[in-house]
Amino acid sequence: MNQGNASFTQNPPGMLDQGEQKDEDDFNWKFSCWFFQVIDWILLLILIIVIILRSDFIVIMSLAFGIFHFLYILVEILCPTGKYICHKISGEGIHEKMGRYFRTAPIIKFHLEWYHYLEKKNIKTDKSGRVDLSIKTKKDVSIKEDYEMPYYSERDVSGLFYLNFDKAIAKKKVYIKLKIKEEINFADAISIIDYHKEIDNFYERKKDVYLDYKEERFVPDLIHHNLISLGKNEPFLSKYFFFILSTLLTLSELYKLYFDSLCISQIFKIRKLISTRYDLNQPKYEQFIPQIIIINQTYNYQPQDYNYLNPSDKYSVNLPTKEEIERAKQYQDKVPDYQVSSGKGDIPEGVIIDNPNFSSYKANPRNQKPAPTIFNQKNKHNGLSISVKVNQNNKVENNDAETDDSLKPYLSERTRQSDFNLQTQ
């Protein structure tokens, strides 16, 4: 990373799209935390009243409040506010952290799980000859495996990051709550084909009857919640100790109102492109070069810092065939088409304009049908109970009038009351 001292002829505008965006995740957390806070207060008030009245429900209410207060503390500790306070950094030092993120190659990881189902039969016969047959299925995982998808090249296309000091100073704030998100996509349709080939290979390996997988895309060691100090005298109460203390005293939401009054919020996306066949160190990506502007200081990053190339001795690259090129046409709309701001309006030149169509990815595991339809198995533990009676002619009578016809293949016509078997499909 090279540090430059060049400054702009004029300050970047204070009102940016990177400025105080609403974070939907943060809103959900606020709603959840306030819900637990109010219920905790109500239970505490009821407990105090019960103690004053010396009611017989003191033990029950104490236990109820204790359990809920524990859940309340757990939710509050996991909320974003605690994460921000734990990851405090100076404004002058944020460029080093951002530079590390720009230089770090992303990872696409699959969590694989091969499994099958075990069946357990329980047969009970009453005095009248009625047989109750219950069949339970249990998921039995045989193999778990993590797999990182290999690729040839990656490129950081995060563009300009402007730390919004001017707006924070204008509002007389002490901190900037910086939420960093990652956005990892494929740079070309051929790479998307290779991605689907990797998934196909999982199923072709057939290590067990069924397979589930989860996909994860991330930048290693990226910290999502960062609290940027503006270098002013920090309030004494803005320490993590007081956040924990307020939580134990059931006052955490009031503390958050105080803490939020010291901050403005800012969101930035680390954007990465991945290619399995091509070198992304190309001129067309130069307009997306990551750079940081902090108080009129510009930090630029050279190509060797933000472009990762997989060593050729570890990863062999084959040119796409005609069939692959033809097939790739169906994925062209999945390739991100990022746009860079021209500097007009409130968005400074160099900022990547957010495109919701490529802001997230959806991994759709093609889970095989885990068990016969009769059990309605969808990765859950379900059971089947059938009541039958054997008559004098050694025939099975169904005593459940509403039993579905699909159950019939599972009722053996063998006459021994102690042995009813399932027919495998």
C-alpha cells in the first residue's frame, strides 16, 4: 500500500450516500432489544410487587425473571452496539485496516454434510389383537467436510471510500459507527459455470445417500462493526464496562440512546470479483481501484496490492470450450455491471453506485428428497404411527378410517402380530 499526500482542491461534500444510510439489520436488532427490554422491565416490576405483597408467587416470579433476564443479557451482549465499542480505532489508523481488507483475497467455502436416515420400529399389541406400529426416522450424519472453491484471479473493485469526518464534526459527534459489508461476485459467466460444476461434483461423489450443503462467501478477518474515534476527548461513559454494567442493571437500551447520540452511522461495501479462468488485472477495472480519502488525504493502492493471482503450479487454467461459451450466455445477467459516480450531485467522483441486483447472492442447495413422502421428511425428525388389527383370516384390517392410501404399501400382509415390516422403496 502506498500512501500519498495529495489533497483535493475542494473538500468532498458532506452529504453522501455513504453517509447515514439506514441499516435494516440494525433496525431489526433495535426492535428485538427493545422488546426484551420492555418485557424485562415488566417482569421486574411484577417481581417487586410480589415481594412487597409477600405473595406465594415469589419463587415462581423470581425464577421467571431470572431466566428471562439471562436471555435479555445474552441478546444485549450480541447486539451491534457492543461490537462497535469493542472494535474502536482512530480515524488516522482506519486506512491501514481498510488497506488490509482491499489486499485480502476472498474465500468461497462450502460446508458439506452427507447423511442417511435410520428407521426404528416399535410394535405394541393389546389384548384385543390390535397392533400399534410406530416408525420413527432419525437423521444420521456420516461425513462432514469443508471445501474452499479454487479460482485463478480476484480483483478488488471497492472504489472510493470517503470517511465522513466533515458531517460528524458538523453535528458535533465523537464517533463514526462504520458498518463494513462484503460483496463477492463472479467477474464473468464462465466462472459461474465453473461454480455450478463444483456443486455438481459434490453430488457425483455420492459419499452417502443424501447431501446438504451451505455456502459462505467472506473476506478473512474482516470486522463488520468498527467505531472510528474523531480524536476528541472521549466521554468517560463510552467504555465497554459501562455498557455491560447498564445491561446487568436492565438499563442497556437507555445507555444505547446515550451512546447513539455520540455517533453518526456510515456503511461501506468491500467489493470483490472472482474469475476461475481469466486474469482480472485488466485496464477496464482501473476505474474501480480502491482508494481512501480521510481529511483530504488520499491513500491509493497499486495493482500488486489489490489483485490476487493464483500460482500457476497450484491451479491449472483451461480456456473455455465452444460449448461452455454458448452455455455461459444464460448467466450474463448474473455478472455485476458496476457503475462509478462521475462526481455530480452529492456523491463524489470514484464512489461505486450500489446496485441491489448484485448486493447479495443466494445459494440454493438442491437437497435431495430425504425420505419417502409418507414420512414428510424435510430434514426434520418425524414419526409415523399406524394402528392395525389382524383378523381370523390372517388379513390386515385398517382401523384408522382416515388413513391415506399411500400407507398401504407400508403395511405388510404377514400375519405375525409381532412383526410388521416396511417395504423399502
